[in-house]
Amino acid sequence: PYRFREEPAYDFVEEHCKTEAAHLELMEKLVPPNERSRLIPLWKLSGFILGALPTLAWRTPTWLYVTVEAVETFVDVHYKNHIVPLEELGTAPELLRLLRHCCEEEIHHRDDASRRSGLPIGYEQKPFIVRVWFTIVARGSEIAVAFAKRV
């Protein structure tokens, strides 16, 4: 049987989950309860499934790493879509500092996942099937955020 706890990826997942939980806690302190997404439980479940299914299906953590790299690539852009306007306005320095910090941690996860995958660095250098999965995951993340803004 497949024993994920024995994989080097287990430590990666634990670290990743701790960081994401810390980010959620920080955001919950910033965003009033009535303005928070009501879909957080769904996002947590989706994140777990998104990482677990390909890992279990192919019995290798490579697909977990590819999934994390794709999600974090989207998250980097998502953070920067908030950071850049704040920089241009020159307002909310504490919020800007917090967003930069969280973004840096997401970039670290992305780069760590990319390195651990053992695949070539850079989207165009990856095998075709990996690029397809990467695109599905990244586009799914975009759709999820757009949906969350409406709910």
C-alpha cells in the first residue's frame, strides 16, 4: 500500500498547511466576518482533494508538487494584483507589508514544489501532460476566486 507519511512530501505538506493556516488567520483578522468568503470550508476541501487525488492516482508526489506549483503561481499573481495598486497609491503600509510577506511565502512554496518535482524548471520545459494539468489547476484557481467574489 502507498504510505504517504513515509514520503519526503509529507514534511512539505505539513509546512505548507501551517503556512496557509497562518495566512488564513492573518486575513481573518483583517477582513470583517460579514465580508469573508462563505466558501472557506469548500476551498479547504478542494485544496486537499486537488493535492491528494493526483498523488494517490499516480502513487508519486510529483503530481502534488506540480499542483502546488500551479496554485502558487496563480496566488503570486493574485497577491501582486493587490500589492501593485497599494504601492502606486502609497497607502496602507502595514497592509502592504503583510501582503508582501504572505506573497513571499507563497513564492517560496511555488519554487520549493518546482524544485522537488524533479521536472524541468519553467512551464514551457515541462512535459505536455504536466503543462495540461498545470493549466487546469491554475485556471481552476482563477475561476474559484472569481466565483468567491460573487458569493
